[in-house]
Amino acid sequence: MLENTLLLDMPVDQAPTAVLDFETTGLSPASGDRVVELAVYRHRPDGQGKRRTHKSLVDPGMPMPALAESIHHISDAELVGAPDFAAALPALRLMLQDAVLVAHNARFDTGFLSAECHRLGLEPPALGPVVCTLDLARQYFGFSKCTLESLAIRTGVSQPKAHRALDDARVTFAVYQRLLQGVQLGFGRMPTVRELIETIDQLGKDGAARKQIEREIRAAAQTAAPIQVDYTARHGEGPLTRRRTLTVRSLDLPHIEAYCHLRGEIRVFNLRRIQRVLPEGPAEAAR
């Protein structure tokens, strides 16, 4: 078995990656909601190595609520003869072993996984490092719309069928690949899994890196010295992150009024979409 430390120190695109997705009877395992479908899509983000998939319907032991069925279209009739979670767990455990766990809103999926195992009195799978694509999109890139569908549209990933576990896992993996391309541009290389997780955390609302960026922007507003920033392009085609040279004119945080040297005009930027601030370089780079 791979130790978590080995996974953490791998370049994130080379690490074995297992994307987990559940469909459920509702949103809260604490309120008695249960898993009705599970899927894992396993591959390396660089596209090398063997691709593996696993999916299974799961008998929740309760009638399907109408609201849940309207979302994922899994009916009571479709679940007749499906294994219960205890029977589905061994195959799931093998698929998650020795891999970085990726999920969109990972707290939702890991919460249901833990609750189902606790209910059965079973040991939950030993999870590797966890990367949440929702946190990556919101905290690193500052996207305002972070549903899986919105991110698929922004990153140019086709989404053939939403709200079925394996389809959503595949889409999550493809979105993750595209987000990693934007991260790589900012780092100048592909970060390790450890670096990615730490950076996502530090760029959160109260994270150390986010606070440092704010301090640097405030200082730039006082000196009027040009700075370079790595900035999220929220719309359009091309790279998710671009490097821009700005001269800050005024602040109403999170909004920043600045002269954009690339566009040659005054524009308003959002602090949350800045990944880093650098001293002014010799040339403007569209990254």
C-alpha cells in the first residue's frame, strides 16, 4: 500500500486519483438520508496509466423520496435486487485504495461514506489525501458559480448526463484536469498533492496567502507602483489564469480599480480571483 506521505509528495498530475460520487435520497445523512448509487472513476490526471471505473446501485432500505427521484431519476423499481451498502462496500474500498480522493463538494461524499459505515458498524475505507474540486474552484480561482455544471461549461467539458454517479465522476475528473492546468501555469510547474491542498487552504477567505495578497494590494494602492498578478479569467476560452500588470488606483475590497496594462484601460478586478502578486516583470505574459 502507498503511504499518504508518498501520495502527498507526488506531482498532482502523476498521482493515482479516484474520483468518488454518490447519489442519495437527500442531502443529510444525519437526517437519515442514504446512498442509492455510487461510482468511482480512477485514473491519473496526466492521462497516463490504466483507467478504471466502478459503479453500483445501492438499496437504501427506504422508499425513494419524490424530490430525490426528480433529480437523479433513480426509482424504487430500479433498485429492486440492488446490493445494500454493506455488500457494495468491499469493491468501493478497493477502488479508493492507494489514491488521492477527488470529489466535487468532498465533504458531502465523505460524510455519507462515513455515516453509512458507522450505521453498519464497519470500518470506513482508509482514504488518501482529499482534494475538493469545489474548494479548488472557489478558493484558488475565485469562481462565483461553482456547481459542477457551471465549471464544466467554463472549462469546456461536455456533460452528457448530470446527477448519475459515474457520469458526474467522469465530468469531475475532466474539470479537475482543466483546473490543474490553470494551477500549473501559476506555479510554473505541476505542484505536488501536498502543495495543492495547502495552497487551496491558504487562499481561502481567512487563509494566510489570501491575507498576504490583500496586504500587497493595499501597499500597491499606496505606492502606485505597477504589480503583476495571476488572475482568473472567469469567462471565455483559453487559459483559466492570466498574468496581468496592474497599477492600482483605488480600493473598495474585494473590488480593485486599476489600470490594466494589457488592455490599456481602467478596469475593476476582484481580490478573490487573484492567486498571487509578483513584482512588475519585464514583460506582460498572457498565461
